[in-house]
Amino acid sequence: MVQVIDESGEYEAGDEVIVQSETGEIAKALAVLYGVPFVGLFIGYGITRFALGSDPLAGLGAIGGLLAGALIARPITRRMVKTMQQPKIVSRACSQKE
């Protein structure tokens, strides 16, 4: 379900409509949201493995890197979402009501 503001006043709640949005902006936000923690996982593993030379501890470093990446990615993604263009109603969907 998507919340869209109807500036024209033609549509009511419950109407079936066709909505247009920019998918490129959404894809970039998702890449940051999932990509940064994923990269953090490998960086955390690599740094811990190199520094301590222990695989079990490197696993903990990987978890730490994942969490650090998530903490970094969340505010960046929130800023990206705030600047995104809102979806627009293009037209009424064709439906047959009796």
C-alpha cells in the first residue's frame, strides 16, 4: 500500500489508480541500505582476522562490522528517502464495477 497525495481532488480513498514513481532513486537507497552493512561485514572480518589471527574472533569482528555498517547506512538511507520524488497518480485503473 502506498500513500499518495491527490492534489487534483479527482480520486477518493479506495479508488484503484495507476501510480508512477522513480525506480532509480529507490534502487540507490536499497543499494546503500543493504550494501554498506554487507561490505562492513567483510571489512570487520578482514581487520579482525589480520589483527588477531583467530578465525572465531574474526567472526565476531564480522558481526561488529555488519552492525557498524547498518548504523552508518540507516541515516544515509533516511536522507535519501526524504529527498525522493513522491509517487504520482497517473490515471484511474480500468476496472469493471457493477
